[in-house]
Amino acid sequence: MHEHGLVLDLVRKAEALSDQIGEPVSSLVITVGALSGIDPAHVARHYELILKPDSPLAGAELEIELSDDPDDPGAATIRLNAIGFGGG
């Protein structure tokens, strides 16, 4: 269940950026590394479980990309690639 902690960390980072900018998050792009052993469906599920209705991420579109590059420096984990902001 290490996905929960990893997704929680990404959500907290996105929420902190949202607070700094003063805009809600409209989209997140997360990449799952080729060697991470992480199931993208589990990432999506933990994301849904973590979000609270009053989160600045509530309603944000989540895009999960699966890398197939084992030589990528982030191949063993997940990473937040992009965050869109704005009240959509």
C-alpha cells in the first residue's frame, strides 16, 4: 500500500502550490515509472480516497501516464509532471 503515501505526498504538494497561487487546481498529470511496480488504477483509487470535498483539487482532472523507460531517473516511483490552475 505504498501508493497511498506517494499519492498523499503529491496531493499535498499540489494543494500547497494552489494555496501559494490562490487558484484551484484544474488538472494534474502524474507519471508512473516503468520500474515502480505501481498500478495506475491504484494511484487513481488512492487519489479519490485522499481528496476531501473542500480540497483545492476537488474536481481536478487527473491524467496518469505510464512510462516505459527503465533508464528514466524517476523509473522507480511516481512523479507530478504538471499542474493546471484555474477555476473551471
